[in-house]
Amino acid sequence: MSADSWIEPLHQENRHFAPTAEFSKNAIAQPAIYEQAKADRLGFWADQANQLHWHKPFTQTLDWTNPPFARWFHDGEINISYNCLDRHVEAGNGDRVALFFEGEPGDNREITYAELTDEVKRAANVLIGLGVKPGDRVAIYMPMIPEAIVAMQAVARIGAVHSVIFGGFSAESLHTRIEDAQATLVITADGGYRKGRASALKPAVDMALDGGKCPSVKNVLVVKRTGQEVGWVEGRDIDWGTALASASNDHAAQGFNAEHPLFILYTSGTTGKPKGILHTTGGYLTQVAYTHKNVFDLHADTDVYWCTADIGWITGHSYVAYGPLANGASQVIYEGTPETPDWGRWWSIVQKYGVSILYTAPTAIRSFMKLGSQIPKEYDLSSIRVLGSVGEPINPEAWMWYRNIIGGGHAPIVDTWWQTETGAIMISPLPGITTLKPGSAQIALPGIEMKILDDGGNVLGREEPGLLTITEPWPSMLRGIWGDPDRYKETYWSKFKNIYFAGDGAKFDEEGNVWLLGRVDDVMNVSGHRLSTAEIESALVSHPYVAEAAVVGAKDETTGQAVVAFVILRRNQLENAGSDADVSKILRDHVTKEIGPIARPRTIMVVSELPKTRSGKIMRRLLRDVAEDRPVGDVTTLADTSVMDIISGKIAGGASD
Ligand code: WT7
């Protein structure tokens, strides 16, 4: 019998797991929370907001007179960093560890709330000294080290707006984002440790700014992490360590309007241009703190929380940089990759720090599952009491493995559905209340109203797949797309009047649980990261070899979806290009350079035609059939119905790796 032979086939999705009486008794969220929110939704949100410290109390909870532009708590004033830091020190919890930092090479640091507050105050003074003013944009391009969180907190503390750019994005992506937001300062590091090596970051910043390409940027603050050699532009570049050491640790947090912009985070949409999703202060922190506490059942004085997301994604904002700190939690942050030095690394971290709440993505769980249960079983994971999942649907097999092997057969799993745009968790079980059903994100959280609609806006019944919508505004909702109010209205609010359309398909099962059915637009989900087909297509056609490109997300066992690109080559370039395999590597490298390694296509298929409708729209559905090795569906709307035969025939010898 193999170690994993207990894993039964798919019918497990109909099994139910009720919380134990003991878990329920001690849970933060009790069943009455649903009734409270139902009875007085806005009163409920006001109560959640009032768990925070307000420099000036608000008198109105929601202003929705000008939809889709919501204002939450808009006459109140708040400082997000004060709420995450000073507040806990003043309450006598300064000695509690805020961050257990584990570097990839094995170095570690414990940083208490008092120490973190001190460091953020110094950083705030450094930013002020560099002329950063409230409302100014600061780009952050950093590895997962404590300084990344210090930087975000310091920027927010002084009312500036951060735009964190994932360290895996290329210089070109960095450039576009700095330019779009007109950032005045970039905070970066020489590099970080990944896969056992020092991986440089500063050169990408230099390339992005090269030759005055981003004239808005006045300075670059550089954290020394790896000590690797980096270029230095005198007068522009400043050493973080030196600057902080000589800065004062005296900084009184000032209140900002609840609707003051907090951050921009770029995400992929259906066009080639990433959208700068804008979040503001009071409503965001309210929902992030509320969800972090209730969904993960956080007991701040005893739990050790670990969310494995990078700060480059929304999960790293809401559930690393803000939520846990707002709630005074002790959390682990880990710099590196799960396989370094071996696939036991995460479990050794859980054992070492006594992690009790673990929040990660299905793609990671599936990778571990493939390697078998033996590796995690070598570690003591008995501290774990709550598990979380985010980014894509978690398949019932992975759910069961997660619960049995990582969660000791008893830990509740909260499958949390939300988006960069929603800012915080929207649909999820509450671990002390909900009877769990593997594979379903279950029900809307108290305070959230959702419906599943058909194309015409009709409410659908159980077992009828349709479009997931949010029918009432919520505190942490996006407030817009940076610099593009029309795109904001068009993308999210034009399909149904004053109703938010999330872009996801969904259905209720016969028990009223929500099942997410994937994106209904041209957005892909690779390892829980959002990628746009159009963005990768435009990267591909920017290469001289490529005449036309069509990208689809094909099902992938580990990463959920994988990027598969169909390309038509320029005939006159063909002889330079050599064999298909060479072209494949060249083009995959090109996408890596243009966007970053996360967008690198798994497969490049060289074709002579693309399936198009008579109006010229590429029929991605048919390409997905080919990429997933299925019989090709209905081709009658194609301008040339023979195209699919040619493509399918060609694919038999397609280039992949
Ligand atoms: C898209 C949002 C939310 C932080 C990470 C991703 C998909 C997210 C789930 C889930 C099924 C999920 C949706 C959504 N998604 N969580 N629990 N079950 N699908 O943020 O990059 O903004 O992507 O991720 O398709 O629209 P994002």
C-alpha cells in the first residue's frame, strides 16, 4: 500500500466536515455574526471599522450616491500604520514578535512590534527627508525580507501611495508601471536569495530607469540583502541601511481621510495594458482586519500565522503587510522557494516556528502532493490548526491531502475566494461555523452580498452555472483604475447596472454552496497568478519573428492553467529562425524578458493559420481544445473551417518542453 493510497477518487466532493465542538466553542466568529450582518449590513461594517483606531471618528458608513464610485467612512480620519504598529505597542504588546523572518540561506531575525514600529518611523523620516509627500507614488521592487514590509508601512504611514511590483517582473514591466503611476521614488534591494542563489533586483531598476526613461523618479533607495555588486548612480541612489541608521525614530502618525489612496497594484486584464487597481485606506483596512481575524480564527496572543504569498500580489498586501499587523499577529515571512535546499523546507519552517495558521495556494499543495506524503511526515506539524487556500479552485483531492497530511486530519480548510479588485476575502467558510465541503468556497462572508446571474441579469437557481456578481458595495472594494475612470466603469460595472461583475463563472450547488468555475474572460490563472492572454500576445508580436500570436490557458495538473501560445512566423524570417524548437526557446525567452518568468509560455506551437471568425476575432475556445488535446468543438462560425484541420494536424509535431 502506498503512502497515499487513502486518497479516494473524486466522489469525495460530496463529503462534509463539520467543525469539532471544541473548535467552535473557542472560535472568534460565532453563528450570530451572520444574523447581525443580515439585520443591519452597514451597522455591521461600522462595528468592524470601530475595532480600529480612528484619528477622527466617521459619522457616515457608506456614501453610494455616485455609483460605481463608493466612499466608505469618508468623513473619518485614520492612519493605517498607526493601527498596525503603534497601537499594539501602546497597548503593552511591544514585546510580541511581529515578524519571524526566515531567509532562504537559513539566516533568521525576530522583530517585535516595538522594533518594527521603531524601524517604520525611521523609514518614514527618511522618505520625508527625500521629499516624499502625501499622495506621491513610491514603487517597491523587493524580495520577501522584513524591509519590504517596513517600506510599505512607511509609505502608507506618511500618506504616500505604494505600487509594489513583483520581483519576478522584468525591467520592461517595471518601467511601464513606474511610468504609469509617475512614481517619484523606487525602493529596491541589491537582490534576494532564490533557489540557493543570490538573484539580483537592482539591475532591473537601473534598466527600467536607464537614460532618463522615467523622469518622475528622483531617488532609488537600496536595501543591502545579498551584498552582491550593483551599479550606483551618484545623487540618485541611496543606501537604505545608512539612511535609516541616521534617521530619527520619532514620528507621530497623522490621520488621513478614510478615502485617501493607499496603494496601486497592477494586475492583468483582458487588454495588453495592465490595470493599476486603486485601493484606499479606511474601508480597506476594515475589511482586511475583519476577514483576517474571522476567516483564520486568529487568536493573536497564541497563534503563529504564515501566509506564503509574496508582497508583489494582493494576498501579500492584505494578508501579510496589513491584516496580520492590524490584528497584532505574530507571523512568519520566508524569503525563498519551497524546494530550497529541499522540498521539506516549508515543513521545517512550520515545525521551527510552531505555525498554527497556514495560508497558501492550491498549486503549491498539488506540487507537494505529487512528491508524496513522506516528506511532510518527517516533520512535526502538530501546531497547525487552520489551513487556508487562495488563488484558484482547490480540487477535492488536493483539499483532502492538505487536510490529512498537513492538517493532521482535523484542521479546517478555508477556501477563500477574492480578487485584487475586492481587496479582501469575499467568499469563504468560517472555520468554527461552516460545515466544510471540499472544493467549494462555500458562502459569502457576513456583510457581503452576492448573486449568480445569467447574461441577461436574471438570478439563477441552484445547479445553474452563471456569472458571479457582488450586488452591494463592500468596504475594501477597489476605488478605480489608476488614471482611467472609464475603464473602471466599463470593466466592472457595465454588464449589470450598479452591480460588480467579477469575471468569474460560478454556480450554487443544491445546498447553496458556491462553486467557482474559472474566468469567463480572456484572463488566465497560472499558479494562482493572473495573466492576460492579450498581454502575452502583444509581447510575442513585438518579436521580429512573429507575425501573429494567440495565447490560451490550457489545463495543467500542477499550475491549474499553463500558457500555450500559437504563433504564425514571418516567412522572410523563417530561414534565420532554424528549427521550430529554436524558435520556441527564443520566443519563450523573449516573453520572459518582456513580462517576466511567470508569463513564460509552457508551449509554443508554430502554425500557419489561426482560427478566426468572419469578423476577425480569434476563437480561443478552439485553440484550447487543441492545447488540451481534445476533439475540436464547433467550427461553423470560422471564416475558413479547414483551418482547424491544418492546426490539429500540425500540432502532432508541435514544439513544447
Ligand atoms: C482571480 C483573482 C485573491 C488573491 C489571489 C488572486 C481566482 C481566487 C479563488 C478561489 C477559485 C479563485 C478567480 C479570481 N480565484 N481565489 N478560492 N477559488 N478561484 O488574485 O490575481 O486578483 O485573481 O483568481 O478567478 O477572479 P487575482
